[in-house]
Amino acid sequence: MGSGLLTGTWTPERVENLPPDDMRRRKPDFHGSRLARNIALADLLREIGQAHGRTAGETAIAWTLRHPAVTAAIVGGRRPAQIDEIIGAADFRLNPEEIEQLEAFLSANP
């Protein structure tokens, strides 16, 4: 889930308000253009998921598990709702057009 980045809950303001000792402050994915790209990716994951009644997190997990070389995804949760997302992703399958949308986004935004 990228330290929560792919859940669709992050904004630049939220990152700015992280405690000084939060490890995410040191991660490049939480800064500048990489943060903007990751937030846009999470928005796309949310948009795709909404069409199926799924969250951005469920969509991110389903996207990871769709790859034939991936046999499992290591995810974690701190709250019961997060566990529900993890369980919900187990039977969620993206269609080829949705996979292409995600792949096109990543190609255009490396």
C-alpha cells in the first residue's frame, strides 16, 4: 500500500502535518513531484474502484495480485476497516481496460 499512499487518503497538507519523527518524512514518495504522482495514482485507483463499489486500497491490492508472477501481497492494517479492504480485494478482479488505464498512467508518469 506504499505506506498508505495508495489508499487515497493522503494530501500534501496531511504530509506537511506529519510529526517530525514520522518515517514517511524521509521517504522520497512523500515529497514533491513523486507525492503529486502518487496522489494522482491513488485518485485513479479510487475512480476505478468506485465503479465496482471498492476502495482505492482494494483496487491497489487487486492490481498487484493480477500479475501472474505475484502469488501474494504483503499488506497490513491498523483498523478493522483496513482489514475489510484487504479481505475484499481477494476476490476483486480488474478488467483489461482498467489494467490498461493503470499501466498507461504509470508509463506517462514514471
